[in-house]
Amino acid sequence: MGAAEGDVASPRDARVLEFPVSATVDRAAYIAGTFDTKGRELFYLKSCLEKLGVRTVTVDLSTSGATSTANVHPREVARFHPQGERAVFTGDRGTAVTAMATAFERFVQARHRSGRRDLGGVISAGGSGGTALVTQAMRALPIGVPKLMVSSVASGDVRPYVGPSDICMMYSVTDVSGINRISEKVLANAAHALAGMIAHAKSATSTSKPAIGLTMFGVTTTCVQAVTHQLQDTYDCLVFHATGTGGQSMEKLVDSGLLSGVIDVTTTEVCDEIVGGVLSAGPERFDSITRMRIPYVGSCGALDMVNFWAMDTVPAKFKQRNLYKHNPNVTLMRTTVDENKAIGEFIARKLNLMAGPVRFVLPEGGVSAIDAPGKAFWDPAADKALFAAIESGFKAGTNRRLVRSPLHINDPAFADLLVKLYGEVAAGTSAAALQARG
């Protein structure tokens, strides 16, 4: 197994379950991490993978300057930093690790895009620092490229590490510190999992239907399901739960060129960004639509609510507000007139930046299942402030139009309207593409 094999601790039970990996699989498992502190564990992963017939490439991300026996030296990775090696090897651990994460992100992107395209998947093991270091690069890889992180922090909140990507997080149980009866089993399982993902990669779908993204919450499910039902024969409909990472995931696919358009029924993540809820998609929400100029139809789904976890987690300053127990773990807070004004202004600014075909629809009959007469969040004044702010800030154009509808967002006729409008923007895009081709 090369010069590095001597660094591998002999496992207490060397019987690694073997299964056949096709000899035609030529993509490698990239084993990345800080080999100066986690070398035994990382080389153990290498040992397990190679016994399964998977080719490996070890990538050392150490910033200590220690001698490395990995296939890829830390300095080779560091050269991918925009400011070169000197930006990484600063002598200060904090800045060095941050810079190495940036360098490694660019390194894996270059390997994935290269003519060899030999990167079959990435695996690592580490604590909080090592997890942050490697998962930044994992997040930059396209959806579908196998990514597996064995981590001592994987049993907690992993959103900062996983983000909108498809990273598999495996809890290490014991700390990632040596090979013992527990760690050898966990690490071997991780190696087997990655080997399976590389050896049995799902081939591209045979469908020729273009993919579109739709956003949904429980309180807009009726609308989104009705839209999907009408479009599913023509489009591959990908529905995203508007929980912050859901919106981020959709936008990642937009940036990757995997979505031909978006029907953004549920823009509720903006509420959490503006007011301070727990399900924000960040201030970059909508920006991928601007960059990619794809057909876009949006609406005000669930802009009547800000999300918190269980009732006792609601910040003290909001305790006297109109709160709704969605379930034991989720509490909704009704947005106010002032908050809706700010939310509307945010959305209008984002829409005005979109150069592609845009239709944005205001459902004046209510924006969620509980924003209706007799329901917990029915507040016509708050909704009116939202619609007025969007309308006031919105800049209409040849390809950008605001549509007012008297319907409730879950009315079947509202779904019909969204489908009709998407037909308009999609047809416009197709016509423009044909004209450009001459």
C-alpha cells in the first residue's frame, strides 16, 4: 500500500468485510484531513478502502509543517489559495486552518473539473476543526458526488457543516483519536459506505424532461401539490422544504445549472432572515435566480410567519406576540405590519435585480393555510402592508411583471394561475433561445 502503510495501526480485528468492486471503477476515494494529528485514522480508512479494491488518494491538510507521507502534500494544496502558500502557512493556527479550507475547496473543484475527473468521492475523519476544514470543500462539490465525514460533532447541529449539500455525517462515538474496538468498526463502516457509493454510482436519469424547483411549507402544501400535479408530465418537479437549507439547496442546484426554472411558491425564509427566526436561508436568497437568469414565478407563501423551535425557545422579546404551536418542536409567530413592510421591501429589491423572465404573484386572499378568515394568523392589515411594500418597490419591465390575485394561496385556481404564468415565462425563454441561435 505504499510508503505510508507503516503508519497504519494494525486493527484489533483485521477481517474487513470484502465485496467485489468492479475493475472498471477508476475513480478514486480522496481521503483528506490533518495527517499530522489524525494520520492513524485516515490511513486506516485507506487500508479498508484498498482492501475493497478502491483506488485511494490521500490529501494532507496539516498546517503544522510536519513531514507528510500522503499522496498530496499540504503545500500542494496550499498553492490553490488565491494568495498562494504564504496565506496558509502563517504560523497562526486559526488563520492557517481557515486559509487551508479555502485552498482545499479550490483543490477539489479543480480535481473534479480536470480532464482526468478521477475524484470519485471524499472521506475524512476529525473533530470540530477538521470537520469544518474538510466539509467546506465537500459543500463546493456537486450534488451526487459521494461525501462522507466521520466526526465527533456529528450527533449535534450539523447544519453549519452540511449546509445545502448531500454530505453524509457519521458520528464517531469515541473521539477520533487512535484505533480501538469502537473506532475501527465506525471507520470501517464509513469506508464500506463510501466504497459502495463510488462502485455503484447512480447513472444519470434517462428522463429528458427539464427540471424545475418548487418551494413548499406545510401551510402551502395544497398549492404546491396542485401545481406539481399539473406540470409533472412535462417537467421533473423538485420540491424543496422552505426551511433555510431547503432554499439554499434549491439555489445551489440553480447555480449548478440543474434547474431550468423555479416556481417559488413559498418565500417564507425571508421572514426568518428579517425578523430573526431559526429557518433563514441567508441574505443571498434569490441571488442564484439573478445570476442564472432562468424563468421565475414567485409568490408570498407563508410570509405570515417566523419560525422558532419549541415554545420555550421563543426569545423573551417575542413572548407576548401571536404564537402558534405548529407541533411540539416548532412554534410559529405571526408577522406584524412593520415586519411585513420590511419583508416586502427585501423581496422587491431582489426581484428588481432579476434580468430573466419574472412573474411575482400577490395572493390577496391569504398567504398560508392559517392566514384565512377565522384562522390563527388572519391579519388583513399585515398582509396589506406586505403587498403594498412589494408593489411600491417593484420595478416592472418587459420581462418582469407583478400580478395581483384576489385568491387565497391554497385555492385551486391560484395553482392554475401559477401554472399559466410559468408557461408564459418558459415560452418566452425558449423563444429567446431560438432567436439567439439564429
